[in-house]
Amino acid sequence: MTISRVSSYGNYLSLLNGINGSSSTLADLQQQFNSGIKSQDLSAYGTQASQLLSLKAQYAQHTGYATAVTMATTQVNATEKALSSMQTIVSSLLSSANIPAGAGNPTVSAVTSSNSGNLGLAVDTTKSVFNSSATYTVSAVPSNSGKSGSYDVTVSDGMGGVSTKTLNLNTIPPDDGQQTFQISGGPGDGASVALNINQLKGTGSASFTVGYPDLAAPKALLQGALTQLSSLLNTKAGDRYIFSGSRYDTQPVGDLSATKQVTKMTFNGTLGVAGDTYEMYVGDKRYTYVTTGSETSPSDILNGLAAQINGPNQTLMGNGQKANPPVTAAVSGNVLTLTGMDAGYTFNAQSNVYSQPGYLNSVNGAATPTTAYTPATTDGKDGVYAQFMTQQAIAADPTATPPVAGQQQIDQVNLNGGSVDVGDVFTITMGNRNTIQVISDDANPANNTSYDKVGSPATYSYVMTAADIAAAKADPNGPMNFVANKLAGLVNADPQRSADAAVTANPPLSAQLTLTGTGTQRFATTATVQNNTNQNSFTTNTLDPFQDATSFSTGITTPPNLPVYDTQYSSGAQNTAAYASSSLNVDDSTTATYGISSNDPAIQNLIIGIKQMLSAVSNPGTYTSMMSTARSTIIQAQGQIRQLDASTVNVQSVLGTAATNHKNALADIENQIGNIQNVDPTTVAAQLQAALNQQQGAYTVAGKIASLSLVNFLS
């Protein structure tokens, strides 16, 4: 009985141990079924454990290479695509269908005049040669050096180009009204402007515009090319800018069209007198020059203004500080050129001229006619009355108006004023007067009428020049006496005159010009004055980008310096990283170098070439030669970009081969690892099911034993 009890208890303990063992086996099978490998524990592989470790290390290495190659391939593919697009841009720019061989024919607008009564002209387009799109201004002021009635006529294109001639259309024989002005200076240098001047009687100005419509489309194409190129150079692959060198998170390029601003200030007019103030603003800084009277040319004034910019700036830069404003000033003739020191820097520029108040004659007219004699008699048609403005007639018999036969008509013109100005025009006209009888009622003569008819008048004008001002001021009888004598001289020099002229001085502010008829012929007299003001002025004009070829550099920038279009250029930074390329070990023995910088010489040449083309279309006069140079630059860039593209395609091949090799290697290693640690899922599933069944039976038996009482178990 005792032996039987011991045997039963032992069987129970043995059953429990079997359950525990089957549970461990079951867990191993479950792990194999889920993972597909024999064990996570290397000890389970025995002598193959070291081989398995080596294979897994190789697998990790190839995986690292493959990941890096994939990332590099994405960037290289994006680079090659961008380079292909650049080559398309280059091809379009080298096409004669897009960029013409010549600038085409200019168009010339109608002439607009501010005072057509003084200055009238037309442009002879058949004889003119223009070199730039511009608004041309023609201005006339009394000549400093010419004889009486002469004018200095200046043609300015507003871009630094000017030409001045002294003309006098009142000479006998008169100057040829057709004048050719050779423009000198600025983008329009060399232009030949042929004008037909048919009116030149006083200070005035006129303007017209010249355009080149054939260059509008090429200019738009070139500007679009820069915009497209900017987008390509700022391409990102993932989170990296692919053309930024090693500055992966820095946008590489800014405004590719950035140039140095060039602003021209052109002096117009005569020198004026001491005390005139010339004012110029550059940015928020004001510069002034007050004349001393010792100036001999406009360049004296302009150089005085330029020195106020250049002198302080040179001092600042000599002390290692930044120029303020960062602008240089240069003078050529009567043109002051302001050039920004940095591409992309813009500034406002304006100018004014303030003449001495005492130099103006704007209060009292220099010539004031006396009370006019205006007979109001019908011309016999539709009741219209003709009025003729004359001076009061003075004759031997003051009651005789008009004078009777044998009496001479006497008219008087009074000139009043304390000062005169350059450009004041004093004019007297005299026309022979005849009375026309209109017989409409023979029976009633009182109903008959008469009217005065004035023949074509003779005009006598004197224009005050700068030389006249001093003489008029020095006249002991006053400036009006000087003017009256000049007018009398003009009248008396005319052999066909209607009257003789004599001057009666009335110092210091007036003089009387007496016109005495040469016979019984009556005449109508008028007197007028055009009161001129100082015509000195500045014309300020900022050139369009690329109009001035010096506004951008054509040199290649080398490390660590940055080209002007680089986003870090304006900060003054030097950065070798902006030129860097990337290197990648694609396997244990091969290194691939990839990545093109936006500052690569090929890219710089392409941008320079486009700017040169823009400069050519902005300068029609030198279009052919400038475009030839630009094409050479573009062709050079084309060859360089093709080389970059070829090297990029080569890197694509290297990376593609490396990616394939790593893919194959990983597949081979996976097979070797699988041969060592992989299990047959079907076999494991069957073993797992058998183990589960066995364990389930063991649990059933153990459960029954566990349900017996101690008495039953021991009995």
C-alpha cells in the first residue's frame, strides 16, 4: 500500500515536469513560427553563430551604402534635369528667330513743344541716326557768345548725351533751319539728330520720343530667361538646395538681374549769376552748390557737387567704414553721373536750381505800351469789326487823327523796368495802314463805312544775352535805355522800315522809343515783351538696367568671394562653402563626387551672357557688336554646361551601378542568413500543433489529479 502511494505521487511530479518541458518547447516553436527563424539567441546556432554575425554586419554596411546612394541619386537626378533645362534656355537664346541680328528701325513720336511761338521744329527721320530708346529734349536759350538774336540750342537724350549749336534764324541770309546735332555721351553716344527748326524767337523747349519696337520681344525673352534660371538654381531635392554648395539650407541665388544703378543729371541753360543755388538729393542726403560768379562752365558747378559725395566717401572707406551713400559721382561736360557701388542698391536722386530773386524780372513788364489806338470800323462783311492795336499817334496837329497829308505819324513806345534777364525778348512790329472805303449807299453817304487794313508787319526783336546783362546794368541811364537803343538800332537798320526810331532816356527805370513815320504813310505799331526767367536746370534720369555696360561685371568670381547674385553677397560674406561639391563613398573602393554650385564658372558665364544680351537690346546703336560679344559668352557657357551635364550623367551611372550592386549583395546575404537561421514554416506549424495537442492532454490529466481529495489520493 505504501509503495503504491509513493508511485502515484512520483507520477504526479513527473507529469508536472513534462508539462513544464512541453511549455518551453511550445514557446520555442511559437517564436519560430512568428519570426521565421530558429532563434534570437546566437547560442542556438552553434558553430554558425560567428558566420551569422559576419553576414549581418555585411548586410548593415550594404544597407547604409544603399541609403546614401538613394539620397544622392535624388539630388543628382534633380541636378541633371536642371542642367538640361539650362541647355534649353541657351539654345533658345542662340536662335536667330528669338534674338535678331539687328536692332531694327526706330520709331519717332510727334514733337511736343512748351512754347511753339518761340521754338518750332520737326525731326527729319530720313537723315537722323539714333542709338538708343530715349526721350529727346530740345531747348533754346539766348546765346552767351553769339551775336544779337542768337540762341544756344541744346539737344539732350536725358541719358548723358547732349549736343549744342548756336543758331540765328534772323540773319541775312538766315542760318539753315535744318541742323544736325551729334550726340556725345551716355548710351546714345554717336546719335545724329537732324532737326528742321522753323521758329526760333525766344526761350523754349520741345521733346520727342524714340523707340525700338523690334527689341521689345527679345528683351522680354531675356528677362524671362533670368527668371527661369533663378528658379532652376533655387531647386530643392528633399530639404536641400542642390545648387547651394555645402550650404544645404541656404537659398543660393537672389536677383540675377541686379545691376548697379546709374543716374544722369544733365545741366541745361546758361551759367546765370553769382548766388544761384544748385541743389541735389541722393537718397536722403542733400548737397548744394552756390555760384560765386567765377565759374567758367557748367562742369565747375557739377564738379563742386560731385566733390561733396566723393570726398567724404573716400574718407569713410579709408577708415574701413561703408560709404554713405554708397555712390560714386563723375563729371563729363555738363553731365554728372551717379553710380551705385553695389549691384542691387537703389537710390532716389533729384535736383533743383534756385536763381537769385533779384535776377528775375517778373514784377514789371520790360515794355509797357501806351494807350492803344483801336479804330473800330466794320470790314463790310457780316457786321464783324476789325480791331488793330497801335500806339497813340502824335502829329504836328494833335487833333488830326489819323494825320492828314503832309504830316508824319509819330508813335511812342515806353519801356519800363528796373532789371532785365537773360532771354527777355523785346518786340516791336510795324505794318503799313491803309483806309478802305466801303460804298454801300450812294444816296446817303453818311451810311457808308470805312475800315483800316494793315499790311504784313515788319518785326524787330531783341533778345537779351548774358553779355547784355552786364552792359544793361552799367548803362548810366538805366537798363531800359540800353534795350530801347538796341531796338532803335534794329528798326533804323531796315531800309524798308515804316518809321525812324529815336530814344529818349528817362533814368533810371524807363526810356521812350519814338517812331516817326518816313512819309505820309500811316502804320500800325505793337510792342510786346516776353519776360524770361533763368532757364538753368537739371534733368535727372535713371538709366534702365543694362543701359550702362559698366553697371554689371563680366569677370568670373572665384572662392571665397561671391558673385553679386549670391544671396550672401550683400552681407559682404566670403564663403568657400558656396562653391563646394559633395563626395560619397558608394562602396568600399569607389567614391563619387557630385553637386554643381550656382557659383560655378559655367553658371556665372551663362548669367553674364544673358546680361550682355540685355545690355545689347538696351543699346540699339551698338547692338551688333555687343550682341556678338554676348553670343560668344553664351556659347562658352553652353560648352561648360554640357561638360557639367556629362559629368552629372556619369555620376548617375556610377550611382546606378552602385545601387544595383548593393541590391544584389543584400539579396545574396539575405539568402545566406536565411540558410542558417530560417525555418520551414510548414514543419514548424505541424510541430507546433502537435506540441499544443500534447500539452492540452497533459493539462487534462493534471486537472483530474488535482481534483482528487487527499484521502482519495492517498488511498
